[in-house]
Amino acid sequence: MTTDGPSATNEDSASARIPPRWVIRSAWVIHRALYRLSGRRVGLRPPEPHRYGMMALQTTGRRTGERRTAIVAYIEDGEHLVTMAMNGWGEPPPAWWLNLQASPEASVELPGERRPRLVTARQAQGAEHDRLWEEFRQVEDDGTDLDALARLRSRPTPLVVFEHRETDAG
């Protein structure tokens, strides 16, 4: 059973420290700008045994219908890609996750691939969630306590599985 849940303790807050919100948001803006200004040559990386990969996720805005891009950390689970639907460990869910809940079809750009990969997103449940959470814990071996960070939030952290889909007919 996963320990990802809402019961934060004083010990958790001492061991789980996150930067101020303005630092996190600034890092996101800079990361996306580097990616865009470099012609998509800088900003993505493949996952390694003890390091997350970084991919560009394009979703459709649930209100505007416009394409939105976020760069998110991911791991591979066989042919699937998996990420955490969290907003810099903040309380609100990230906009890209809300967009995917409204329209699960998206595309991802991975390092070394010439074209975006079409994917369908779904939330991992039950035993699959627990197994994938453990995979994330194994990747996060730099001393960060993933469970303590998750307990700082009032809700569990959804894990999003991206399944490859064929090109649209037409």
C-alpha cells in the first residue's frame, strides 16, 4: 500500500522542504523558454535508472481549446510513459492534468524523437498506482523523501499513464 496521502507530520515538514512558489514558477517559465528558444534542442532528457526524464506534454485547453505545453518529469513503464500530476507539490492540481481529464488525447515530445508521439492519458489506480509510486521512489535516490513530500499535500498525488495511440484517421 502506498504512503502517498494526506497525513503530514512535524517530522515530514522537517524532512520535506520545497522552494517558495515563485521559485518553482520561475523555473518552469525559464525551462519552457529555453526549450522554445533553442528550437526544441534543449530542455528534454531521457530517463536513466536514477534520474527522471523530461518530456514536453501538449494538451488541449479545457476552456480555450488551444494547445498548451508543459514540461514534465517522467519514467518509462514498458512502452508507457508515467508522470506525477502535481503542481510543484502545491495543493491545486496542475492545469495540464485538468486538461487531460477533460480530453485525454495529447501528444508528447521525447528527447531524440523527430515527431511528437500521440498518447492517451489515464490515471493509474490500485495496485498499478502502488507499483508505479514505488518506481518513482526508486528513481528519487538523491536523498529526497518522496513520501514526505506527498504527505505535505492534502490529497493523494495521481500518477498519469500515457499509452501510445495510433495516428488519427482522416
